[in-house]
Amino acid sequence: MYQSKLVEVLQLLNKKEWNLLQNFVFSPTHNQHEGVKLLFKYLNAHFDNWNNETLQEEKVYQAIFTNQPFRKSKLRHIASYL
């Protein structure tokens, strides 16, 4: 996930833009997907330390969907909403 287009774009955001995106993600009007909120929370927790280790797809998936087998397609589907 570290080398994904999503991360490339998100790394370009400054703190103000990141906060605006956060408001959008957590707005019940614009987003009703709990998985997207959980993905954003994970990314936000690692905002200052994005690297290949913290953004491994399996690690991100387990943080969002605990105790579920890894499904890359499900993670990509959730990420597509961002």
C-alpha cells in the first residue's frame, strides 16, 4: 500500500488539507462506510511516519478488519472510497 496511488496523493496534502479530508471522511452526509473511517484512522495515526513497514497491506488490513483473513480486493475496495 505504501507505493499505491492513494498514498502518493495523500502524502501531498498539508495539515490543513488533511484536516479537511478528515472532516469529509467522518461526515455522515458524505461517507457512511465504516471501513473507510477505520482506514483513515489508521492512516492518521501513522501520518508522520508513513513507510513501507507501517503501510504493509496485510498490516493495514488487520488493523481495520481484525481476526479476518487478508483479502487484498476488500482493502482496495475500501481504499477506493478515499
